[in-house]
Amino acid sequence: MSDLAVGFTPWPSELAARYREAGYWRGETLGELLRTWAASHRDALAVVDGELRLSYAELDKRVDERAAGLVALGIGAGDRLVLQLPNTAELVVLTFALARIGAVPVMALPAHRRTEIEHLAALSEAVGYVVADSFQGFDHRTLAAEIVELVPGIEHVLVDGDPGPFTALGSVTAPAAAETPFVDPAGIAVLLISGGTTGKPKLIPRTHDDYALNARASAEVCALTADDRYLVALPAAHNFPLACPGILGVLGVGGTVVMCPAPSPDVALPLIERERITVTALVPPLARLWAEAAPYAGADLSSLRLLQVGGAKLDAALARRIPDALGAQVQQVFGMAEGLLNYTRLDDPAEIVEISQGRPLCADDEIRVVDPDGNDVEVGELLTRGPYTLQGYYRVPEYNATAFTPDGWYRSGDVVRVLPSGHLVVEGRVKDVINRGGENVSAGELEEYLLVHPAVAAAAVVGLPDETLGEIVCAVVVPGPDGPPKLKALKAFLGEQGLARFKHPDRLVIVDELPLTAVGKISKRDVVERLST
């Protein structure tokens, strides 16, 4: 057993056999799949990144050469590399190259900083860290230098662009190997990042078998064809634009993937016109911005047929508004990087699309709605298991003991109700997580950092409703003896601690004391009620 397999929880043998027999798992790796797609769509346009345009054959060749270059560095099967890249063709190339040699990308976000990257690199026992030279004014080489000092296992820092003191990613290339090593399709293909429910982010192991199903079945639900052109507007390391159906699903049908450097309307809408985009995916705050900007943007959006909206609940009024504003059909998507995906279908009536977050992707997605005692109820926590839903987070057995039931159901933390049609309506969260514009912020993690500040004696972090972001992060603080902190000072302090900016509080409330439950814990419910009055 490789060290990669240690800490990975496989599906029970009887379920695995059932999924293979049903044709969900086809024994194909992501690296092999790209080879198959390139053979079928050789001269078709696969990836667009600015002026760079790669055919399927060219993409496959780049992947082979990058894979050979990685092997020449000593990177091989089972090795983990933290990838922190913006939306570029290189992210696509590197993901497939690692798959081809049996190495595993850890999909970090460009917004992550020292705290998150150090944790992810240490938890995954990564041997490499891949970054852009700089992105949106932030020099990732400076961060890389810190990470190398903090995580001794990092042997390779590869930089897309000016490498500074490190290795240029563009130089990591070699003639394609005559043969590629055997890669187990039941093994881990990618480690995704959890939204963080308690403490630091968890790693989500997705196998070649299950992730191929994730993308393939999603492409079928979205009726993707080789004529589709998909805009990667959200950060490509997210599960949504990566495989729901995203990059993998579009390439699987011979379509074209267009990398978008930023999701703002002034960047994305002209790109839709230029590249004749047909499908893209957004979180609700961005969908609102696009809908507001479209009438004034002057861009021809007539090619756009489908706008997926997920990451947070889409309100019915905005769902009704989007088709007129953007000329595209709306598809609500509710899912999790851990697995289960729900989609409204393209032939669903408008009233279902407006009020629900979709129904499960495939027939073997099992769901239960339960109360805190595990009894089936009409409105309660969503439990799930299925052919692409994980059986355990990576290398956190103590957390898995509470995140999963003894018989393998994943506790999603989402409160839902199920309509007679089978569609789910999301009613809230059980877990202490704030969904800020589609990014999950762990209240517990932020509280830990706030309590380190000398001016904070006690703290509670809660989410408050916000028309633009859905929820904002509010820090409710009892000050220390030297007086209350200022919001700007707290944000600066959190930045110095290396915490990603999207996790910083949007609002600071100073109180004399925090309400407590009967057992002496902070009552978040009472905190929110007091803020609402």
C-alpha cells in the first residue's frame, strides 16, 4: 500500500462491485480519457487561453511532455503537488499530466494564503508547490519561499512565469515517454478542498472512477455536445467549474474550454461574444452582477444557451430575471465537492427551476433527510452516499468518525426538504459555516484567529443576510482590558496571520458579553437574534 492510500477510505467492496456492474465506474483514468478524447477530436479546438489556442492533439502532446518533465524531476506515482494557479491552460495541462503519471494535484485556490497553503501542503505531505509568478497584485513566489521554510517536505517549487529563485514550470518538459506507468483507476485522481466546516479545510479524495462519472453524467444532464463552448469564469480549482460538468465534462464530449481570467462582467461578457460561449457557471452574487451589467455592456450574448448557478441558494426573483437579462436558460445546481450533485433539468417547468436546487444526478445517489436523532423527517439534515460521494476525508480519521454514519452515509450539514418531484430545496445549514458569495467560511476557524488578537477577550462569528453576497461574515467581539479593536486593524492582523482575505470579517460588532447556552457555550442563535433586533 502506497503512502497515498494511507488515510483514504475506499467504498465497501459490495458497493464498488455494484457501481462497476452498473457502468458508473468504467476503469478509466483521467490521463487515459484525454488520450481517447484526443483520438476522437484530434483537430478540434480544446482549450482557449487568451491568444493561446490548443487543439485536442496539441493538448495531449503538451500533457505527455509535461508528464515526462515531471518524471525527470523525480515526481512519480503517489506524489502530491499543491496547485495554486489561476484560470490558465497550464492548470488543465498540469492536471492531466499528473494524472498520467499517477501523481495527485491538491487543488488550492488563488485566494489562499500562508495559513491555508501551509496546512494543505503539510496534510497532503506534498513534495511540490506550483504557483503563478504573481496574480492580482500578489507575488506567489514570496509566499512559496515561506512555505518551503514551513513545510520541509516541499522539494519542488514550479512557477508559471518568471520563476525568481525557483524552477520555471515551462522548463519542466521532456520528450514523451514511450510508455506511461500503470495508474489505478480506483486510486485518487485529485484532492479537492473542502469549504471548511470546523477548523482548517479538509482534503476530499476523488478517484479517477468516481470523478470521471461526476463529469460524464453532468455533461449528459446539461446536454453538452461538441458544439458547446464553456467559459471557465469561476476559479478552476473549484469542483463546480472543474467537473460539474466544467472542464472535464466539456472535453469529454469534444467541446471547447475557454479560460476566463476574471469573472467580472467587464471581462467575461466581451469574452462570451468573442468566443461564442454557450455554457458557463456562476455563484448567485456574480449572476446578479452579470444580469445588472448585461443591458449596458454592449456585448452580443446570443450564443449563451445555459447559465448554471450554484455554490449558494439562488433566489426565485433572480432566477426569473436571468433569462431576459442574459438570454440563457437557468439551471440551479446544488452540490458539494464531497460528491452528491443536484441539477434542475433542462425540461423542468419554470416554477421548479425557480424554487428548487435540483434533484440528484444519478439513480444510485441515495439521500436521507433526518433529525438530530437520525429519524427520517420532512425537513432536516441531508445524508447521502453514492458512486461519486466520498467515504471519508483524507487523513482525518477522528473527523470522519463524526462526518459519516457507521454505515457510510455522509452528513452534509445542509438542511433540506424534498419536493414530491424529488427536487431538493435548501433551507439552511446545520454546521457552523457562512456561505459568503459561494465561498464557505468556517466560523470556528476565524474565531480561533480572532482570539489570538490581544484586544479580543471573546468572539463569536456569525453569518448575516446580505443582498449581494448572500451572507456576510460578522465578528461579534468582547474586548480585552485595553479597549475594543477596530475592524481595519483586525483585518490587517488576520492578513499578517496568513488567512485568506475572503475569510476576514465584513462587519465588527463590539459587545459587553456573549449570550451562553445552559451548558455554558456561546449561543450563536441568540447572537444572531440580538443583531437582528
